[in-house]
Amino acid sequence: MEVIKTAYIFPGQGAQYAGMGRNLYDNFEKARNIFKKADEVLGFALSGVCFNGPADKLMQSAVCQPAILTLSISALEVVKQELSDSVFKLFACAGLSLGEYSALVACGSLSFEDALMLVHKRGQFMDEASSKNPGTMACILGLDFDKTQQVCRESRTEIANLNSPGQIVISGTFSAIEKAEQLAHSAGAKRVIKLDVSGPFHSSLMSSAAEKLKIEIGKVKISKPKTLFIPNVTAEITNDTDKIRDLLIKQVANTTLWHKTIVNLQKNDIKTYFEIGPGKVLRGLLGKIDKELKVNNLEVSADFEQLKAQMGA
């Protein structure tokens, strides 16, 4: 039987929605156990916010970050159960921004409990930094890196995410983003889309959050990954736990290199991906990077049934 090298990839903040996780909770005991554990560890009913909202509470970084992590790990537990004897073999893990914590749980570097507390604190620190330095983010479509850099220099914004060819996200104060939008259109951008986020993430305006996170990350155990692992800041494979710890801290206030991450996974002959968690954002990005990549979304019970049907199970 041919083994299919597979990477597990995990979404970041922005993928949340009211009602997420309910299907897995209702259909799989392993998923229920993860949600119950999250409620216990956090000391509040995270599951209730996931299932019922309200949407404005789920938008808060301190809530949505542990919510997305919890759904992602719930789905991961179902993956382990449902596909344990399949042809798909896990070779690598990666996640976009917040998703990096889910990836570290998946590759055995972080416990779920430690990851949950870290992202809860991370969200709090990012919300605090956003209150101190208000701002937002925007996605620029159809402008190359050099022209986007020039837009950032002139508008005093920063590149937050290099997601895929022709899609770059910038971050900054509200006025700086307004100016960047005008400059980007003048430079030939196809579209500029303001993102529905609560702060100027992955920019120097988050430096205070990074400093606070450093203290919390110093308290947890990080083990060597059991699979290939690629962090956002460098997009280079590493199993150095000190480096992983340092890059988790830096990631809050620095650019994420998702495009380069996928390119480097391709160099390791990985062409099949499972996007585990809410939404299909990463599937869309991978389609722009290389249309030949195969991406399976695993979030609800029907996704697992469909995959098993494809396998002839």
C-alpha cells in the first residue's frame, strides 16, 4: 500500500464563527472530551460561546484564540481515530499565526492544556496592545512584494502576512491603513480589503504583547517535534526547542511567511494537506500557491465521511 505523505495545517484568528464545533461535539466522544477539558482549564464555558455566540464575544482575541485552538484539536483527535489505519501518514505540521500552537500540539511539542492557556493569555495581551495602539489590517491583492514594501514605507504600515502570490496583508494604525489603501490603488493593486480584526496584528504595535507572552511561554514545557515543523517567522524546518520558543514570541509582532512555508513543505515532497479546524481559508491560499496541491478540510462529521468514501473505506 502506497503511503501518502501528509501535512496537517491549522487556521488562525478570523476563522471563528458562532456555532463552530457543535457538530463534532455531538458526533464524537473524543471531540466532546476536548471541549470539556477546555472549559475546565479556562474556568469558563468556552464551548457555550463556540456553539451559541454571541459573535461579538467570539471576536475578542482572548476568546476566539482558545476557541479556534479547541476546535482544531477536537478535529485532530477525530482524525487520529478515524484515519489511524489509512494510507495518509503525518509528516509535517504547520499553522498560520495562532494555528502554529495547534500545529505544535499536533506534532507533540506542546500539551493541549499548555497551548490553551498560552493562546488565552496571548489573546488577552493582543487585546491590551490593541487598546493601547489601536489599528487594523488590510489585504492587498495583485501587488508584488516590492511595490507593497514601498506602499508600507510611504504609509508607515508594516507587512503582516505573506500569504500567497498576489496576496499580502498589511498592518498599522487606522490612519496609516487608510493612506496605504490609497497608495496601493495608485500603485496598481486590484483590490484592497480591510479585514474584520480587532487590532494591528503582526506589527511592531504588538511589541508589548510579545514581551508579556515571553514570560508565559517561559513557564511551559516545549518538546522536540515528532514530525517536521515549520514556524511562521522563518518558514524553515526546525526541531530546536529554544528556537521554537523564541519564534513563538517574535511571531506576535512580526511577519508570517505562509507562502514560503508551503513552498518548503513542497520541497519535502508533501502534496497532500489536511486543513484541520474552522473554515477553508488555508485551502484558498494553497490553491493560489499551487493548484496541484490536494487539500482536505476536516471540521465536521461529513468531512470525515467524505474522505473515507474517497478512500473506499
